[in-house]
Amino acid sequence: MTERFDSRAILGEQGRLAAHIPGFRSREPQLLMSDAVGAAIREKRILMVEAGTGTGKTYAYLAPALLSGEKVIVSTGTRNLQDQLYHRDLPTILAGLGVSVQTALLKGRANYLCPYRLNVHLEDGRFASKQTVHELQRVAEWAHTTKSGDIAELSDLPEDASVWPLVTSTADNCLGQECPMIEECPLARARKKASEADLVVVNHHLFFADVAIKEEGFGELLPEATAIIFDEAHQLPEVASMFFGESISSRQLLELAQDSVGEMLMSAGEMRSILDASTQLENRVADMRLVFGDESRKGIWTEVSSLEKMPDAIKEVRLAMAHLSACLNAASARSKGLESTHRRAEDLLLQFEKLTGDTPENQVHWFETFKKGFVLQWTPLDVAKPFRDMVAGRKSSWIFTSATLAVHEDFKHFSSQLGLSDLDSMQLPSPFAYEKQALFYVPRGLPDTSDPRYTQAVLEASLPVLQASRGRAFVLFTSHRALKEAAEWYRGRLEYPLFVQGTMAKAELLKRFREHGNGVLLGTGSFWEGVDVRGEALSCVIIDKLPFASPGDPVVSARIDAYKARGRNAFMSYQLPGAIIAMKQGSGRLIRDETDTGVLMVCDPRLVGRPYGQLFLQSLPPMRRTRALDEVREFFALIDSMSESPE
């Protein structure tokens, strides 16, 4: 960008977008942000912008990015936001700007059909259930008609369907350029388009996966860019920690066994040695899972590595992996698929040995168990140094934006997590009239959050509010246990449709919630952010507790200990800022438009009973506050009467 970006010429009252987009309204915070983004791109600066809901931040960064003449990566928090930005926002603003800029959408490989793996498993015929067979047939039918190969097109299959690992690839099992079906590969086509584009829309997970691959010396997925924009940037510290660490899962090992058999049947007929070795690995992995104990939980690795049977279980898995690798090596000359599977077995064996061995310095070594599986993980205590090194290693502008980056006008918590200094920052308030549009309700008489009856008390307090709102509500929980308890308690007590996270795909759940118009949706973490329901269908948001990260989580616990070891107050420096940002996200679900109205109910008595509660209140939008249920009823009665009255 050689010339100064003029936001008013593009986004002003008489600007290009106003002339082309029906209903477009110029907003001063949007103009300020757009000028700042233009300057950051031009001067190759780091910029952080907290843009309150309704600012119009998407257009505020897209307009200068599209006119900059730079290679731009825009990274969003979720795949849903990616789709929205690429399929809705980009075409609209490009038409308004009247410019020709080549754009591309690129997702992680698990989002694309792998024709080769589909064929392997159609040949294999060994499936865990009839449901998987039905799903595989559905995918095979769709594969003949899809142009993009993006599995999001198959909205009738749930996100956790057992078929997805069979028909998508991973970095472990992809054959790359050696794949016999590379010409038909949707992922290869999407990557090629991305490499040629001026602006590429990705998500945070894909961005960091690419960074991790480049650090290991492999080719890059993303084109070199001179401007990088992170939307929903508050998620970055958590996402980055996943990719600057290492992990291995029982699922990877079981998929190796299954794929070994599939490749054998495709290329070598039935080889008893591979079949037996694969079965042996499956059995040894199942044996190791039993040693962890029955419950699903997270914990520090040393909690289980010292168990009496764990050393032998690890040894048996290692021997089974080595045996399978040797069998694959003997057959590897028969096909590229078997050769690739052998390399994968060798790599996974090395990874397994690392993650069942000693813990590196400054890493949290932890495990998580599920009903039938487990994950072993190294997570860095913080990502400040690797993130800072990544930024310093590219001559690019870096723009970070979200509705929730600051804690009471201070960006220090976010910037220090990423190790960033020498940056520009700005905080732009929402243009919404929160004092008129929303009521903030904290009920009286709730027990302490540690009380075993706390969730029951929250549900009882919520019922009259849900009756006053006539449904039309999100009830957001800080734990899956509370969510499950609520789902059971509300049934039979609510006269409104109940939608529960986990019962169907997230997109389908939201679609049905909007269509009913009077539903009550129960959700945990993934519904606290990145969800946009405008209008009367969502008129109430109820939050059960202040969203402090669980100190029982091994990574959180280790980071708390690290703060204490440095002589710092872990609560004030780490736990509290993180909870405030999460609360801002959850409360942000309520008012999404200048015509939206509603009630935010936060049940946690600590909000008014502890000194730090004031920091939460100062960081939330300026809503009118009450502790009286009657005021809540009056508020809903008023807004309902206004919506029902004739113009």
C-alpha cells in the first residue's frame, strides 16, 4: 500500500460501499479502525484493536486489505466464521469496491474429502457399525457431485460421525504428491488456488499447523503474505499452545492399524503378518487405555506413568508398533500406500517414545482419557517466545482484532501472552445503546459456587426468567457436568423447545433454534463465542458461573505454579484476566444488532460479593443493572408490547 488509505472514501456516508450496499450505514468507530489497519499494513506495524460488537470490524479490515496491493492472510477463529467471511462478506465488499482481487478459502485437510481413503475403505469392508456403513455410502454418493470436496456440504452428517476419519486425511496418512488420485484431490486444488490468490481466508488452527510444518522443514501450506490479520484474535494464545507443543493419541495408533489393513487389501492381497500385527497393536492400545482407569479425565503424566502396570503397557504398545512397522517395511515395495504407511508407523513410534518419556523443560506433560481412548500431550507453559520469534521472522504487518482483547482498557494481558511489544493499540466502543437495549440481572440468594446444590439453585432461579422471556434464550454453562444436569432438570419443566449441545451438529442446532423462535439452547464453551443469533429468537442469555479456567486442568495448574514460582500473583495476572475476556465473549451473544433487546442474567454471587467482581462489571457493556426479578419481568413485558404494537 503506497498511498494512505482513506476510510471515508470507502466506508463514509458518501463512500463507495454506501452507494452499492443497501442499508449500509457509516460508523465512526469503523472509520477509525479502518484507517489504523491501513496505516499498519502500509508501515508493516503490529496493531491490536478491540472493536465492540456492531463496530463493523470485518469491513474495517477487509477494505484496506483488499486495496493494499499486498498478499494478505485473514485468519478467523472457526470454520463457520471462515465460511461467513468468504461466502458472504468478501463478495459483498468486493462488489462495492469495484476491484478485482483474487481470493481463496483454505481449510485444514480434515475438512476435505480424500478420494483415495474413501476408495480404500470402500474396499476394506471392516466397520464398527452399520451406521458407519450407511455414512460411508452417503459420502460415496456425495463424492460424485461435489465440486469443492468440503465436507461441510454434508450437513446431514454430525461433526463427530465415525465416517469422517475414514474419508479424510491427516498429516500422518496423506500420500502427498505420490497419491495415485492426486489429480482428483480437493485439498490439492484448494491449496493451489490459495497459492495464487491475493487474499486467503484461513482459520487459526490451519495457520499454526502451517507454522509447525515449516519449523520441521517441510513445505508451507499458506502462501507467503505481507499482511496477516487475525480476527477473533483472543483465541490465539490457546490455539498456539496446541501447535507449539506435541501430542499423540490412541486414535492415531488405531487408525494406523486400520489403514495398514486397508492398504494391504488394496495392494498386496491378504498378508497374514500385517493383519496379525495390526490386530496386536489394537489390542495393546486397548490394554494401555485400561491402565489409566475407567473415568474420563485430565491429569499430569506423572500421575499415571508411575502406576504399577503402566511401564509394561507402554512397552507392549511400543513392541507392537515396531512389529507392525517391520511387517509394513517388508511389503512397502508393493505400493506407494504401503510405503507411506510404513513411514507413518516409524514416525508414530518415535512420537510415542517421546511422549511416554521424560518431560522437556517449560512443557506441561499431561494426558486426557475418554471412554475408549487417550491423548498424551506436551503443552508449553507459555507461547510468548515462539510467537514473538514467528512475528519477528516475517516482514509483515500483523493485525489482531476481536471484541474482547482488553481487560478494562488494558491490552497488557493479551500482548504479554504473545510476547509482543512495540505495537499500536486502540479500543473502540460498541455503537449499540446498551442502556436502552439490555438489562443486566444478578439474582439474589444463590449459595456459594462450591455448594453441591449450586447448579440446582441456578436452574431454579432461571426458570421464572425463561418464562418471562418466553424461551428465546441461551443458557451457558462453564462445565459439561452442569450442562448435563440442566438438560435433565429442564425437561418436563419448560414449555419451550429444548436444544442441547452435543445432540446434533452445532450448525444444525443453531438453525433449528432460530427456526423455532422460542427455544432454549443449553451450551458450554463453543457457544460462548463465534455464535451470531440476531433478532427476537435470542432475547435472553443466562450464565451459570464466572468462567474461570478450572485449576484442576493440568495445563492451568502448571501455569498457576509457574506464575507463583516467578513471585507473581497467578490469580490477578492469569486467572482473572482470562475469565474476564471469556465473560465478555459470553455476554456478547445477547446484543448483535442495533434493534436487538434482551436480558443478561449472570448467576454467580461472586460478581457482587468479591472485590474482583467490580473488574468484571467494568469490562462489560454499560447495561442497566438490577437484582430484582420483577424488573426483569417488566423489561420483557415492555419490549414484547413494543414489538407487538403496530407501526
